[in-house]
Amino acid sequence: MQRPAAVRDPWVVFPRRLPDARLRLFCFPYAGGGASIYARWPELLPPGVELAAVQLPGRESRLAEKPYADLAALVEKLAAVLSPYMEVPFALFGHSNGGLMAFELARLLRRQGRRLPVHLFVSGRPAPQVKITDPPIHALPHDEFMAALRRFGGTPDEVLEHAEMMALVEPLLRADFALGETYRYTPEPPLPVPLSAYGGVTDGEVPLWQVEAWKEQAGGAFSFVSFPGGHFFLNDDRARLLQELGRGLRPHVEGYAPRG
């Protein structure tokens, strides 16, 4: 009897499967981004690390689904849907909004008494306790919202100038900005895991001091690395970023040898 085909999980994309992985690296996207951000990362990760890119509703293969605009609700859902993939040791990485998702997911796992990540990596995101004084943009009228997107520089011009495409992605972008802009930090003890924070030297939205302030959330070892780029240094300086990630991941996959 032929076995049924495995059902594809819409929440997780594996660019390269590793059946005997020693460690799984969950990667969370920035505002407007999807799992494809991380498609080429596995080739530069240490052997034994399997990358699991989180695909949120409202983008790429899930474009027709309603995006989340509330971080707490999203993190509750992530804790449930990612649970089957946390049977092996894992680490969390997130850039910008994704860093906040990774952080709050780790805190929720602790409150639930579950396994914690072996390492938390946050990138291009102010520490959660830092008060953000920039005015929110997620509820601005269309023209003002478009102007704000151009200032941020994360949305390609060909998308901004394509009315039909913008009609599809504007609800997602507004929801993604709402995730971060409506977030309210609740103090808890620092997470008892190593924490690495990365920032861009010329990031006009997230000054380095706001990234370095993640040290307050680290109950384990803390490292801070700056990159010579703007907010999207993870794309512009991918090789160096993954080299830094590898420093934190490599101790957990020492001695790995692939089967066969």
C-alpha cells in the first residue's frame, strides 16, 4: 500500500532538509518579508544546522490569508504550530519585526515550561524595553503611508509604483507595522540563554545604542556586532552575518557527520 504524501506545512519552509540535523535554526522575517529571505542561507551555515524559515500569513505562498496585526496573538500561534519542529535543539533568529517575534516566542516558551532555544539572535531591532518615539505609520492615510515606506527603503520601487501590486501588499505592510508599533513590553527576568544582537552602522531607523540595549535581556552570554550598512544589512552583508551566526551555532554541532 502506497503511503500518502506528506502534507506541506504552510508555516515552515525548509530550503534544504537535513534529516539528521543536530540543531534547527528558526528564522523570522522583517515587515513585508517572507520565507524566501532565507532561501540561500543554508549553504553558509555550519554542517548539522537545518534552517526552518517561518512563513507568516499574508505573504508569498500565503498571500490570500489575513496577516496578523497583533504580536501576542501571533506568538501564541507560533508556539503551537512550531512545536512539532522543536523536538531537536533549536535556535531563533529574527530581523527587525522578526527579532521581536523570536524574543517573545522564547519568553512564551519559558512561561509554558517548554524547551528554550540554545541561542537567541536578534537583528536590526531596538531592545524591547527601549521606548520608541517615532510616530506610528500603520494607520496613516494611503499617500502618507506610501511616503513613509519610501523613507524606510525596504519596499522595492517597482512595488511602490505598481498600483495593483500595492493593493495586494498594502494590507500586509500595514499589519506588519502594526505588530511592532502596537507592541507593549512587559518586564520579565532576562532569558537564561546566550543572546546576540546585530545592528547596521548607517541604519537611520534603529541606532546602534538601541540594539546594544538588548544586553539587558540576556541572562546568559551577550554579544553585540555592528555591520557597515543600513537597516537591511542582513541582505547586503549576508556572508559576514552568517559567519557571526556560525560562531554561536557551531558549538552545538561539533563532531557532526552526515549519514551515509
